[in-house]
Amino acid sequence: MSSKERTLSRDVTVTQIPSGDKHTLFTGAKVFIHQVLGGTYTVQGDTGLYRIDGKDADAIGEQIVADTIDASTLADGAPDPEAVWDQLKKVYDPEIPVNIVDLGLVYSMDVSKNEAVEGGYKVDVAMTLTAPGCGMGPAIAEDAKTKILLVPGVATADVRITWEPAWNQSMISEEGKMKLGLI
């Protein structure tokens, strides 16, 4: 996508890239949309790069991202693991145009019965980041959690960042390597 200039129609809370700090961009500010992936927008403002969540897309004249997905539960009411993986494939590091699954950042995803919630299930995800100093880690993990909670049957989700094993480029899927021009 080529950069598109936009003027904010309202104040919006954004996440600064790469620090992960929250800021407010105010009505009338000019931004350039650089990337749209997984329902989030990477924009350039006067003071740096920011991520705008899909729920705030209207502030830049874009369509708000739906907060539901088209998926069904399994026969026992459990969430469909494929639907959870599909949701994780909608999560991106705002600086890399490859989802966290194809980047090899997701180490595990487990679905279990949530005894505290009748009929509810819990999803536990262990993931890493491309670099330990990445300030976007909490924002990426929260994005993953938010998307997982949209899956029918999921009552709770826990996305944990781990550093073992250390991530390396060999963990990127073939599709991810093609998108990054590595093959």
C-alpha cells in the first residue's frame, strides 16, 4: 500500500512504534498510512510511527474492523483450534508485513476447559518476539488476546511472552520468507 495522507477527525489513542508507549493524537493532526495489516494501521505522524487499532479506524476515514468472526464451536462447545490459529494469523508486528504465526513467533497454542466459567474454554498461547528489546511486545500480545477472545467458545485467553527458545530466522514459514524476500 502506498502512503495515504489523512487528517484525524477525532482524538485517538495510539501505540508508539517501537516503544509501545500509549499517546494521543489530536483532531486535525496529519498522518500518513504506511501499512494496514490484521485490522491495524501503521501511521507516520509528526513525531514518529504509531499503530492505530481497527476500532479507531473511523478517525482516519477507514472502516471500523468488525468485532466478530464467522466461526463455529466444536460439537462439545469447545472453540475450533483452526479458528484460533486463523485469528493469530491476523496479528502483526507493525514493522514487519508478516503475521506472528508465519514469523514463527507463536510457540504453542492450547485450548482447555475453563472450570471457573461454565461452558467456557481457555486459550493459552506462548509466543516470543524477534528481539528482546521490542517495546511492542505487550501491544502485540494484547492484540493476539483480543483477537482470540472473538472466537466462539473462548471465555478467557492468556498470551505469554517467552524468550526460550530464542527466535531466529529459520523459524519463519516458507510463506513468510517469500513475503520478506528471503527466498
